Amino acid sequence: MNNYAAEKLTADWVKQNGMKLKQFDKVDLLLIRAQQTAHNLIKYHTTLLTNEQTTTLNDYLIQINNKKLQKKVTDKKAYAVLNIGKQVNRQVFKAYKAADKSLL
């Protein structure tokens, strides 16, 4: 695989996870991780989210994707998004564990 193909694969993966390559050198990694978490929660686990959680995630994505609002995003907001991700991950694991037990 040549360098161009590897860069294209990387760019595609970054785009699929709701991020932009230009953000990596300008935005703190914690904020990018929270952005990825918010994007994936909205994309894959919408049914497990409350209205308040969905609003929080959408607001975060709007702020992190806007250059002017991006400067106002704090670590506290990122941790709120990551905590929502942890809660949903626990719900998914419990459902997976219950489904696994029912198969036995």
C-alpha cells in the first residue's frame, strides 16, 4: 500500500467517526475523543439516550465543529459527553450479557 492510499484510508476513517483531519493539530485530544464519542452515540445508540443526553451531545457537536464556538468548549463539557458514553456503554454491556445468558 502506498502512502497516498494509506492517507486516504485514514481520512475516510476520521470522517466516518465524525472528525476532521485539520482538528488534530489545533484541538486538544480530549475534545476530539469526546467528539468521536458523541458522534458514535448519536449514530449507533440513539434509542438508549434520553432527550437531555441527546441535546447535550448535539450541542457539543455543534460547538466543536464551529471554529468560533470551539474555543469556548471546556474540558468539563468533554467529560460530560464521555460520562454519557460510559453510561450508554454500561447499558449496552448489560443487554449483551443478558442476551448471552438467554442463549445458554
